[in-house]
Amino acid sequence: MGIPIKNICCIGAGYVGGPTMTMMASKCPDINFNVVDINEERIKSWNNKNLSKLPIFEPGLEELIIKTRNKNLFFSTDIKEAIESADIIFISVNTPTKTKGLGAGKSSDLKWVEASAREVARYSKGYTIVVEKSTLPVRTAEVIENILNSAKTNSKREEISFDVLSNPEFLAEGTAIKDLDSPDRVLIGGENKNAMIALGNLYKAWVPEEKILFTNIWSSELAKLTSNAFLAQRISAINSISAICEVTEADIREVSRAIGKDSRIGSKFLDSGPGFGGSCFKKDILNLVYLSEYFGLTEVASFWESVVQINNWHQKRISEIIVKKLFGTVTNKKLVILGFSFKANTNDTRESAAIHICRNLLNEGANLVIHDPKVNSSQITNDLKINPTKLIDNDNSSFDKKSGTWGFSKSINNNEIFNNSYAVIILTEWEEYRKLNWKLIAKKMVPPAWVFDSRSIVNTNEVKDAGLRLWRLGNGLSD
Ligand code: NAD
Ligand code: UGA
């Protein structure tokens, strides 16, 4: 008889905790899932009857929420109660890069993980399996174990006991539900086989057994960081080649297709774009850099750091190309930015290339009109750290006097957003940007007007036939 599992708690109702627990709840109807968070607003949004108000946008999530919410899936701020009743606790809190103190700029800030571990130590009852779901530096399980055991001794709660397991998450935003439904693998690292089997049994409800890998805990932690580092490395590699394409009349899409056919390389994750964004790649590589430096592995550290450096360079390079093509100045010119999230099908903007590119253009004095189907104006204000200018009918008359301002446009439907603009800059590959009517748009713009396509999604002939000049990332034959 294995360890019985009836109640599960997840600390952290974010991009990982929310969808992961929703998927598990839908696959394990006999188990209760309590997702808790300190952020009251977020919990309120998770409980909102209007599903378009869920705190995160993820295709397929709403359907699963309908199936599970308030049946065997509950969102709340009552952390104590959720921990007390839990047989398994997932720690799924944020682990951003530290901004100050030892390791600032590289190592992960573990204060939220530590706080979670302390709460677990305080409220748990009997035996509990504590699972690291957050991405953590190697050997963090040791830290969690220490916190749990010292709290147990200090509070003289000898009746409580724990096993700490590592179960990193590999979902990508925008495809989270699909990734959770059929993962390439589920990784479980730990020492106690029974605890590992109990966690593995949850996944066995829908994941084939051969995809559930058991490793030691340190391999599991390191495998997560390494996966992200390898994925990010591919993007930095292909983006560096896009710059070569632009000066040699080669086309990055053709190069990608050709190398992707090599089965040793494979075709996925070879789309050149404006540079990788998101909350994880940069932070996880820097974490690896920090770890390497800590162990005196200088060459290893600089190898991985260069992956991030190329990405920064690449984003800067795109803003410089835009300025150069617009006769060396964008001051007081209206530019339309299409897409602000770090990739399509998510409302997440963390580390989005759009933030860096827009900031560079604003510094150059451009007036930006920004559109994104899922990101709202207040999020963009937070990211750019500049308040928006109110736009009247998407017009730029309010821009005339000032330079370096931006406005938000809710819709691109009537093409008004393009009035009097000098360029359209596509930064996110949203489906609706593939279907734009360039003939109509061109009529509204100031000639010679430009389209900058950093995601290679427009139909080049349609853009050129409309009389617009086109720059496409990694295409040496652009105007
Ligand atoms: P997130 O910021 O969206 O969510 C984290 C949540 O934890 C927040 O809502 C925050 O309020 C809550 N929280 C923090 N401290 C808490 C505490 N003490 N008690 C209760 N709640 C607390 O972060 P995320 O994107 O879900 O990422 C979580 C972890 O998963 C990170 O380590 C990340 O690297 C990893 N990860 C993320 C992704 C992704 O695609 N976003 C994928 C795989 C792994
Ligand atoms: C990434 C990994 O893909 C997940 O496996 C991992 O779990 C997650 O990080 C994490 O640990 O947080 P995510 O950041 O959500 O997922 O999104 P990706 O699809 O990996 O995209 C990251 C960035 O790379 C985006 O800006 C995207 O536009 C860019 N990208 C991706 C490219 O430029 N080209 C590609 O071919 C693929």
C-alpha cells in the first residue's frame, strides 16, 4: 500500500501553479487541489465568474477551469488551512534574479521559496511530501529541508515529518495546457522512493509510465536549468546567424529550414525573432552562470553568459536598424508597435523584447502607438515606466508637441491606428497580424512608409505590392 493522497496544496497561483493544478485536478477527480497565494487580487481573478478575467491567458485553460473549479479545485488566500490538510505541497512561487546583495544580477532570489518553506514548517501536520515546482538553483532542496527540520526542532513539533522532492515544470506559456496534457517527460528527483512513487502516481493518471523519469534530486534541479539554457542557446545561435543573413542576401528562414532537416539538430526552436523574452530563460542561464562562477568554473560561466549577451545585443540591433532606415531619426515620428507580450498566446510581458525595443525607440524621441490583443495599458505602463498619452481615435494629434511618448490602442480593426504613421513594427507573432490588409494600411501611412517584421509573419508580396518598404529579420533581400 503506497502513501495515500487525498489533499494537495500548491503555494503560488501564477503561470505555473494555476494551469498545473488545473490540469491535475481535471485528471485526478478524486483528489482535492487547493491553490493558495498571498496576492489577493490574483486569487479573486482566479475565482471570477467571468472567465475572460482569469489572471492569465492560456489557450484551453478556461474549459478546464469550468470542469474543475469549486469541484475539486479551489483558489484561496487561506494558506494555513491548505497546508494543514495537505498530503503533498507544491511550492510554485516566483524565483526572479536577485536585484541586490550577494549574487545580485545573477543568482535567484529565494526569499519567496524560503517564506513558503517556513509556512509549511509552521502549519503542516503529520507526514508531508514537499515538492519543488519552482525552478531552483542546484542544491536548494537542501535549504528547504534545513528550514523544515530546524522549524520542526525549534517549535518542538516532533510529530511532523517531510520528504522533499524536485519536480520541475517544463511547460511553455501559450501552450501550457497542451504541454501539461502530453508532456515530453515528467521529472521527479528525490531520495525516498515511496514519496517519489506517490508523486509519480498522480501523473500516471494521464502520463505514460515511460515518460516519468526518476533521478536523484540534484540531477533533477540541474536538468531544469540545463533544458532552458540549451533552448535559449539555440535562439541566440539562430539570431546571431540572422545578422549574417542580412549582410549576405541569405534568408534566415531558408537557413533554419535547411539545418532543421538534420535529424541531429531538428526543426523546433529555430525561429529567429526579436530575441528571447519571458520570465525564465535569462534568469535561469544567469543562475547557471552564478553557479559556475561559485565553483570557480570561469570558462563555463562565460560560455553561458554569452548566450544572454547575444540576446541583449540582438534586441538593441533591431531598434538601431529601425532608426537607420527611417533616415537616421525617429524624433516625433509616429510608429505603430504590434505586439507587446514576449510571444503569442500569452498576456505575460516579463522580459519581453518589446520592452527593450520600445524603450530604445522612446529614447530616440519616437511617438509609439502600441497594440496587443491580451496585454493591457497598465501593464505596458509598468514595463515602460512612462505614463501613456491619451489617444483620440488613435490619432496622433496629441503627440505633435511632445516626443518620446506612447499611447495604447485597444483595436486594430478599423486600421485607424495606422493614420499618419511612418512605420509598423511587428514584435509578437499574434495570429491577427498575419491577416492585415496592407493595401488599406499603406493609404493611411506617411510615405515612404516601412514595415519591420521581426517575426517573419507577413506576406512579403502583399506588403511590397501595397507600396510599403519591408525589412524582415534575417532577410538579406529586404529593401
Ligand atoms: P508567477 O510570478 O506567475 O507566480 C508566482 C506566484 O507565487 C505569485 O502569484 C506570488 O504572489 C506567489 N507567491 C510568492 N510568495 C508566496 C508565498 N510565500 N505564499 C503564497 N504565494 C506566494 O511565477 P511563475 O511564472 O508561475 O513561475 C513560478 C516558478 O516556476 C518560477 O520558479 C519559474 O522559474 C518556474 N517556471 C515558470 C514557467 C513559466 O512558463 N512561467 C515554466 C516553468 C517553470
Ligand atoms: C520556456 C521553455 O520553453 C519551457 O520549457 C520552460 O518550462 C519555461 O521556459 C520556463 O522554465 O519558464 P517560455 O519562456 O514560456 O518557456 O516560452 P518559449 O516558447 O520557450 O519562448 C521563449 C522566448 O523564445 C520567446 O520570446 C519566444 O518568442 C522565443 N523563441 C522561441 C524564439 O525566438 N524562437 C523560437 O523558435 C522559439
